[in-house]
Amino acid sequence: MSSFKRDKKEEEDGGGNPFQNLEKTAVLQETRSFNETPVNARKCTHILTKILYLINQGEQLAAREATDCFFATTKLFQSKDVILRRMVYLGIKELSSTADDVIIVTSSLTKDMTGKEDLYRAAGRNPDHHADSIGTLEALPCQFIHQLRHGQPIGLPDLIEEEDQSTGGLQDSPLFEFIESCLRHKSEMVIYEAAHAIVNLKRTGPRELAPAVSILQLFCGSPKATLRFAAVRTMNKVAMQHPAAVTACNLDLEGLITDSNRSVATLAITTLLKTGAESSVERLMKQIATFVAEISDEFKVVVVQAIRALCSKFPRKHPVLMNFLSGMLREEGGLEYKTSIVDTIITIIEENPDAKEAGLSHLCEFIEDCEHTSLAVRILHLLGKEGPFSKAPSRYIRFVYNRVILENATVRAAAVSAMAQFGAACPDLLQNILVLLNRCQMDTDDEVRDRATYYLTILKASDMNLSKSYVSHDMQLSLPLLEKALKEHLNGSLTDRFDLSIVPNTAP
């Protein structure tokens, strides 16, 4: 047993921590060795190890100390020693969060990434270890540059764009090769981030997008809701610029319409609306009809916005889309949701003359039971503008006058203005309009009475030019400039009448 016994001196000499008694000041003074020529790689590696040990033990470096140490470390880029270069990368990474003006090292890191020196690029000969080799050396400079630029507008995709311009194309870019290799990583998070980075590049085409979209398509069938959501959201973004690249995933997206996660289902629908063909519009609308009733107004607004884009893409499908929107308009919902539907119907009417009659009819039915004053006023204004020039203007008079009888003062005033538009543009309806306006002079609200009297006086004159100038003419005046001109007029002598012609018009 005595042979296993160690004396006290042996216990003190062996097995201890060689960095246990390091002092920060002494170690920082040792960094002066980084300026020596030639560089002593072994000595500098040992000093960098001490610095990293101190930092990882929680030792705080002041900004001045970190900056001096950082710039001293950059002098070691002149050494060709691979082990020292690895330590330089690690040292720069740790010091960059505290040091100032760290962006200056970007050029050296970029040179290592794009250079032809195998020792730094470290593309392993064994294909099985290729990704690991890149991850240990080539990925480090990329990571450091990205960290150095953290907080600046430029991100990793922009960094690849910069490198792409210097190499002549994405396919020849070492950075793009690295990102593409990450699509084969064992971690789902790394794979998704690689696909997301490729999608966000500005100069990608179908060839570059294909592997990323294939990965996203696989994630659509993942049992994890987070992965499904991330995949569909990214595909939705791709569909905005490259809808053809996502078309192959339509079957997978249709399967997500019934997803238990409403966010995933909504994104799947909006993506399908962007990528679907004209022949599939009816089928998509049937699938959406059962889905819309189960989601909140927030998601419904997203669906309506996608339908609006679909209307512009396939104008001949306006009857199907208009009927679907009118059904949504009759359902319960908040102001934002209803406004998005009304906006979409008005857009269809403005872009497609064939849809005007159907669109106005749907809006007339809506204001019969509309609880939102702002929407009722807007629709009445549209009826006054478009109704007189429809095939049967008289059919809209009943809907407009009902608002005078049933609604609040704001809506009643808008209805009076709309009726006057019909009287000015449709001579055969003038007498009926005069009777209705005469009744409005008995209204309890001053604004309604004043408008009725104003329009009644003009229309009774039977002067088309007068009616065109003061009833039908929609003056596009700049309201801020009109307000300014009126204030200047009131501050003046008031001897002359106010001249409206001095106020410039805005673009219609």
C-alpha cells in the first residue's frame, strides 16, 4: 500500500490548474508579443489561451483594454500557422462584443473565406466530414463578420450578396455553397435557417430556390406545428416573387387548410391563392368557405387581402370572387374586417367595369344593415359617383333614401349628397329627387337640412353647367393648402371675396 502513497510535495507539484493564478494585467502586457516579427506561433497561441480563459471565467475587460487586445490580435493574421489562426478567430469573437471599431477586421476574415489556401478553407477530403470541416474553419469567419455587423442594416443574406458580386454569381460563391450545404444538416433548425437565408437573397432564381423549396415542402408534413408554420410562412414569402417555384407544393398546402393551427391554415390558404391557377379558383373558394367561419377577424383580413390580389390576377373570375366576398360581408365581424371586404369590392369595381353592377348591388344590401358609420358614408359616396351611370340608376334610389329615414345624422347627410348626384346626372329622375330633397329640409339635423336646401336650389335652376360645377364635379382640392388660404383670407382685410381658384388641386 505504501507504493501508492504520494508525498506532500508531489501533490503540490502535479494535477493543478496552470491558469489558476493568472492576473489580467500581466496577461494583457504579454499581448505585446503579438507585434514581434516573425510571429512566435506557439507563444502567441498560449497567450490567446490565457485571454480566452480569463474571459470565460467572467473577467471583465474595459473597452480600452478590449480594443487594444483586439487590434493586437489582428496582427497575428500575418502568421500562417493553422492552430494560431483558429485561436485568432476565437479571440476576435470574444473580444468583438466589448472592443471598439471591430469592423476593421472584416477584410481579413473575408480574405480567409474566399482565399484559395486549403489550410484556411479546410474543405475536408472526406465527403462525410466536409460539412464539419467547413463548420470549424470556413464558417467561423462568416460567423464573425455577421456578429461584427450585428445591429447594422446588413444581414447574412446581404453579406452573401456582397460576396456574390465579387465572385460573379451565387453558384460560384463559397458562402452560398456553405448555406446550401446546411440544407443537409442533421438539425432541423439549421436546415430551416439555411432555407430561409436562400429565400431572402435578392438575386435568386428557380435554380437556387429549388432545394430550399423542397426542404420547406418536407417541413409542411412535420408533426411539429412550429416547423409547419415556419415552412408555410416562408413559402408564402416566396410566392410573392416566384409563385411558379411554389406551385409544385400546392397539394401539400391544400392538406394544411384543415390544420388544427389556424395560423398555419391561414398562411396555407393565402399561399394557394397566390400560386393557384385560374381553373382552380372555384375549388379553392369552396375549401375556404368552410374554413373562414372558424377563424378570427385578424386571419379573415389576411384571407380577404389575398382574394383581392387574386381578383387582379384573374379578372374573369370576378363573379365567383364577388359572391364569396358578399357572403363574408353578411357575416358578423368588426370594422377592420368589414372595411377590408368593402375595399376589395370597390377595387374590383374600379378595375373591372363588368363587375360594377354586381358590386354596387352587394354594397347596397350591406348598407341596409350596416352598423359602421364610416363604411355607410363611403358606400353612399360610391353610389352617388357610380350609380347614375349604371344601367338602371333608379334601382339605387330606394337604398339611398332609406338611409335618410333610418340612419344617424352623418349617414343622412351623405345620403342627401348621393341623391343630389342622381338628380344632376339623370334628368328623368330629377323630379323624384326634388321631392325627396324637399322632404329632407324637415330633418332635425342642421347639416342635413343645409345640404338639402343647397342641392335643391341648384337642381331647381335646371342649369346643367351649374349642376356640373356644384353637384357632380368632385373637386380634388388640397385640404392643407385650402385651410392655409382660408386662414390668410380671414387675417386680411376681408374686402374681397375668397377666390377658390388659388387653391391647387391634388392628383385625382
